[in-house]
Amino acid sequence: MRMSQRAAAISGLAALAVTFAATAASAHVTANPSTAEPGSYSKVSFRVPNEEQGTDTTKLKIELPADHPIASVSVRPVPGWTVKVTEAKLATPIKSDDAETTKAVSTITWSGGKIVPGQFQEFDVSMGPLPTNTDRLMFKAEQTYSNGDVVKWDQDPGNGGQEPEHPAPTLHLVAAAKDASAKVAVPGRAAASSDDDGTARLLGGLGLAAGVVGILFGLYGLTRKRAS
């Protein structure tokens, strides 16, 4: 009975550690999906989790990049929240076939609602056409809590490597494949690539599982040694 209790405790600690790591990694404000096609119109959802205890998220402010203004921006109503859209005059007007845009949305602020601890809310924005002269758009964000705290998600996340403490929500602009034939020009290679990806995921999962099992056995052996 004692061994069963120890094993259960060890399993619980391991599960708690994995859950904590996953929560910490996803606690910041993000743009979803994280990719879109340059020149397209896209719906971007700003996902806002509340990772604090004992205080609600009551306001979100999103700053659109001034160096890559977007001509058309519209927001989806969120029940219980009030939205304020602010425009700014452009230093360089955006020209299109139909007209010339001299102003563009600079900030979007949602307020009046609340996100309680342990929950999240998504705020949808339709925008376009997305710029074609950059490979990403960074949206600086401010998350305000009911206790007066303000967290700024405004750090450049970079293009890989270690993520900063408060990364800004980022939309990566990726060109679509030129045509479908390019994907099937070398079918053997495409199939092999797909198989390799599946094998890599399987091996990675098995390796992670083996590591967790090894940790559990090590902890179990340690507790037995102490008990003896």
C-alpha cells in the first residue's frame, strides 16, 4: 500500500511539472493563426490568457505596426466588451487602384469585460491587404488587470532561439506555393519527406515517454533506498 501511494505521488508530481511547463509556455498574448499570405486579407485572433491568480484581465490594447500600415481593418464584436479603434495619419499614403488611403488604424482597445484566472478570450480582427515588403508583422500589446497591473507584450520574439519574457504577438507572412504541380513533381521525394516527418514525430514522442518513465523509476528507486 505504501509503495502504491509513493508511485501515485511521483506520477502526480511528474504530471504537475508537465502541466506547469505547458502553461508557462502559452501564458503570453498570441496572434492566431501565426502565419498568413502576403497581400491577402486575413482574420487574426489575439488570444489573451489570464495566468494571474486573484485578479481579472479587464483591458487589452493592440498596437498595429506603423511601419507597415494596413488599409482595411475591422473588428468582430465580443459580448461584454467595448472596442475603441483609433486611426492615425500616414506619413506615406497607401495607394491602390481605386483610391489613396491617408489614414490607417493605429490601435485597437477592448475594455469593459473580464477574463477570470485560468481562462482566455480571443479578440478577432480582419485585416488586409497584408504588406508584401516584409516577412512578419509585430503587434505590441498591453494587458491590464483589475488590480491595476499592466503587462506589456512588446519584445521582439526574434526568428528562433530563446524567446524573450514578454514577446509581442507576431504574424509571419509566408508566400503560398506557386502551383500544385511543384508539389508533385517528385512524388517519391514528397512521400519520403512525409514519412520522415511522421517517423521523427514518433521517435520524439517515444523519447519523451522514455525520459518520463526513467525519471519515475529513478524517483521510485530513491524512495525505496531511503525507506530501507
